[in-house]
Amino acid sequence: MGKSPLILAALAKAAVPSLTFTSVKKLSAGGTGLFDSALLTSSTGEHYVARTPQSRAGALELDVETQVLRTLGSSVRSKLPFKITSQLGETKDARGARVVLFEFLYGNPIDPARVAASSPLAGSIGSAIAAIHALDTESIRTAGLPEFSAAELVKKLVNELDEVAATGEIPSALLSRWESALEDVSLFRYQPTVVHGELSADTVLELDGAVSAVLNWGALHLGDPAQDLTWLASTVYGELFDAVMLSYAKTSGSSDAGLKQRAALYNELAHARWLLLCVKRQDEQAIAEARAEISYLAQDLEDGVLPALTASAFVSAAAAGAFVTAEEAGAQSEEADAQPEAEAQEEAEELNFESFAETIEEPSQTESTSDASTETAPISQVELDDKTREIELPDKTDNELF
């Protein structure tokens, strides 16, 4: 059984005695289920997140993330156009498990389906990802964080594909497509960069039309920059993905010709990986859903919707960056011509001693489902997960916990 928000609040108080908390709200484990988390409101109206691992896997992830946060010092953070949380204190529970108190970050999870390709947010996403990839690789290497070469990455993906193929659930056309891509050596000629590793609609927050924060840094490593674009590389988000890629190319100046193809490949393989996990868990409902996703992919391949996964299929990112410049120049010209004509014309709940229902949600490649049984603040209207997540600020209460 997970820890109640009240227990987490008491442990957070022990971690940072100078803070006084007046209300607490449970954060559901919708993302990974690895943590018990709670949103705490202090007597000054500031907000914090307390987290403790539920398992050894959660404990390992928490250890890595706190190490990464120490590595990402003020000089590194000043180079990023968004905020990263900070660890404010920690303690241990009766069983010796860590309980860490984090700074609360402001913003809402991004729903790619609602982001227009022409919006400032699309450009902000591309710039934010490019800023991560521009971080100094040597500092990450010195910190002892993982580093994966192209050969190591391809070997890992080939092994996963062998497992997926053994299930007998993947159409042969898809298997052949992925095998051919993984055999194309020229597709994997890239310069390793700092990679976040877990960018998704849940870990990238937006506020006022721009990326305001990025969560969950426990998978930071040196590797393929395409991994951080995977979450948007679906044909469902075609126009948005193109807009993000253009912004990324303009900001980074990257000339990685295979970046877009690899991101598309990783996105497709993620569906296969999810099916494999469901089969291992013997979750029939989840298996049926995963099968449906694979069927959609197979149909898109048959209909010619899926992009070609060859190194020569797309122009280089550098050329895409030049296109951005030309596109912007054209847009400015049109705006100048049109200017004369234009001129003519949740409430948060207070401390509650009742238990909170916990929602456990399987990973999704495209969108998060809302938890109807958990009250959420009106600003986001989406389920909170175990990461440091922005919601509507709770009102202060006169009833202090401590």
C-alpha cells in the first residue's frame, strides 16, 4: 500500500523543518507507478512536491534524477529557456526509503493534438529540445551518466525487435520495414548529444504559449538526439512535427540528415515495445489495445501514409533550417501587405483526512487519460502524475498541519 498524502506531508516537514504546510493533495501515479507523490502548500502559499519510491526501480530512478539535478547547476540552467526543478531536502521513512522534497514547477502538460503547427508553442518546443541537445557533453560524461554509441543503440533495438517478432503479433510488412531501417548504417550517422530520454506530453509543460518547464531528468544520457523527438513523430501530429523540426533545425543548426527518419522509426518501435510489455504482463485488455495500434500502423504502411525510413528520404535538417528562414521572410512580407487592411478593421481542496483513490495508468504513446475520480484544478483539467507537475494553485487555509 502506498503512503498517504498526510504521511508524505509529515516526512516533508521532517526533511525541511523550516517549512509549515497547510494543505496537501495526492498526485496520482498515472505516469509510471514508481512513486508515491503529494502536492504540498506552505503557509506562505508556495508549493512543493514530495516523492518517495514504491519499488527498487523507483528508488534507482530517484537516485539518478537527484544526481542529474546536482549536475545541472546554475550555469547549465541559465542556458535553458525553461525551468528545471530543484531538490530542497530529503529524509527517510521508517523502512529507510528516501523521501525527497522538490520545488514545484508551473505549467500544464502539453496535448500535442491541440497545438497548432503555426502556434508559438510549436516553435518553443523545437527550441527547448535544441537547447537540451546543445548542453555540454563533457559535463554529462564527467558525471558518469550513460553514453550510448550508434552501434550500441542499434544492437539494443535489434534485440528488442527479435523479442517483438517472437510474439507473432507483428505483421511481416512492418517487421521488414523496421529490419531494413536498422540495417541502414547511413541512417545512424549522427553526433551524440545530451539527450533527456523521457520527453513526452507529460514531461514537457507549457505556460502562456511557451515551454515553461521540463520534468523527469532521470534518463539523461549521451546518445541519439532523435530520441527526444520520438513523442511527436507520429503521423497523427504530422504538421506539428514538421513545425517542431523546423524550429529545432533553425535553433540548433543541425545537419543530421537522418534525424526525422530515426524519430519516426523510434515512434513506431515504441508501439511494438508496448505490445511486448502487455504480452509479458498477460493483460488481455491492454494487449487488445496494443494490437489495435499495430493494426493502424500496418494499415498506414499499406496506404502509403508512413514516411520512408531511408537515409535519403528527407532533406537535411540544415536545409530545413534554410526553409524556415525563407518561410518566415515570406510570412513577414504577407503580413506587411495585409497591415493596412488590418488597421482598417480546480478549486484546490484543503487538507482532507480521507484516503485518496490512486489511479494506475498504462503508458500511452499519444495522450493521457483523465482521472474522473480525482479532483483536479481547473487550470489543467488533466490527470497529475508522479512527476513535478503544474496545476491550479490551491487556496491557502487557516488550518495548519504542523
